[in-house]
Amino acid sequence: MPQQIRRVLVRSLDDIVIEHVPPPSPGDGELLVRSSVVGVCGSDIHAAAGHHPFIDLPYRPGHEAVGVVTATGGGVEGFAPGDRVVVEPNLHCGRCAPCRSGRYNICQDLKVFGCQTPGAMADLFTLPADRVHRVPDGLTDLQAALVEPLATPMHAVAKAGDLTGRTVAVLGAGPIGLLTLAAARHAGAARIVVTDLLEGKRHRALRLGADAAPPADAPDLTALAHAALGGPADVVFDCVAREQSMAQGTDLVAKGGHIVVVGVGTAGTTPVRLDLIQDREIRVEGSLMYTTEDYRGAMALIASGAVRATDVVTATYPLEEAARAFRASLDPEQVKVLVTVDGP
């Protein structure tokens, strides 16, 4: 074991440093994991900018993580040193009503590894053994790094119910929007429209299977989307979660349709057209994170080739250049930026 390890500390977007700290030791029920690949999430960028409603600065990031088990704590079964694992970062209590019902993603005392606790953007980290999944032998580390980001859309699509033969609008062609496109197509959606402000992102959505990708700021967006879908969307996935996107979703969705809010909104109030939601019997539902079932589905979808790392991963940086990775993630043309860890 090294005497010290490297760990990323985020104080702000302009103050991201490598701190050197003693290595952690696994407690009972925990694993000690050596990081291999860690993703920079949109939530990380919002947090670093001071805009995330649930992450306080400073924080130590790394919730999209792939690594290798190096040691096990007391009582751990089913894992051994050398196992490759992917982190499921929702740290739930296991006692509250949502946890007891299986919906531990909305635990009343939920904390997220790498958001409210020190994360995996480090040489080594510890985590309860029940918060990781073994990486299938057929998946590379880069593929495995997409499991956590894809699990969020898998959960959102499951919330929408059976999509077979239905029409879908996805608002936002960032990483979550593009992966929602893949998850919705896999779930049987007949036609999918993806919107975004940036032309490059719209082109990427078309390459990845969208039937149309109109500009999010088009004055006739509703007409363009309805024409591409053959009518209003049965389901809208709002991966932007702002006042404008919610207004667009309300206009785009069919009477009796479903809006699933996938993106993380800013703190405070967001005006919505309650008159239209009531009059059209529109169902608006939030979607938070994922459960084990969503992780299994994400791994299977990646293994099938329907989601390819080469389509999503647009940049990688070593751990020592984590600040550059965060800055690169600010570029709207980037999709998924990864940090690779070579070891202490």
C-alpha cells in the first residue's frame, strides 16, 4: 500500500486540485477498489459551478466509476481481489419505506457516493460491497464506464411504461439525452425526435438513430416535431429540466401523455402550465437515478452493441489532469469525458 494516494478536490470550476491523503482501509462489509476509469457527469459540472441543488462545495467527485477490487473487509462474500467492478453510487439506508419497497433510489436519507461523500476520482476508494456490480468479462473498461450514465435513462424509460410502437420526444442531446434515445429505441419506440440548441449535437443524435432532430429554439418546434412523429408525442423525456424545456414538453406531448423529467433542475421554483397539464390530463413524473435492475439492463444493452463507447466517449484525461477534464466537459460539443487512473 502506498503511504499516500491522489484524490481530486473540487472547490469551484476554477479551483480543482489533486490532494494527497492516506489510503483508505475497507471496513466490515466494504471493498477497497483501485480506480480505473471515472466519468465526469453533468452533475459534476453543475456542482463545480455552484448550481447543483444537492451538492455542496467543496466536494470530492467520482460517482461514474470502474475499478478493480484490491482488498475486502470483514464479512464480504462474492468478491475477491482482481474482480473488476462498476459502482452503483446511491447510498441508501435500507430502512425507510421507499427502501423497504425496493425503491431505494429515492431513499429518505439518500446520499450519493462522489457527491455527498468522497468519490472514486482517486487512486483508491472504499465502498460497501453491495454498492458495486461485477463487470462482465466481455465489457471493456470504457464500455463499463457507460453503465452508470446509461442506467439513468434505463430507469426513466421504465418509468414511462411500455414504449412499443409509441412516439417519443427527447429534449436535450447531451450524454443523458443521447443515451435516453438509445434506451427508448431499445424499448420499442416507433419514432423518436431529439431536440438541442447545437447543430453538432443534433447531427450526433441523427447518427445515433433519431428520426428527426429539430433545433430546440426553432419558433415552429412543436410543428416540426409533430410532423416528424405523425402527431403529438406519447412520451416526452425532459433531459434539460428548465422552464423552457418544460414548456416545450407540455406543448409537444399528446393529451393523456407522459412527461418524464430526467435532467436535474436548478434549485427554486420552475413555472409550469398547470392549466394545460390539468386540461390535457398530462402526467408529469420525476425520475431519479436507478436500481439494480436498471444496471443489469444497461450492461445488457451495452453488451448487445446498441450503445458503443466510440459513439459516446469524446475525450479522456489522466487523473493528474482532472481540472482539464472538467474544463473540457464545459464544451457543449463534448459528450462523455472520462478520467483514467493509472494507479498511485
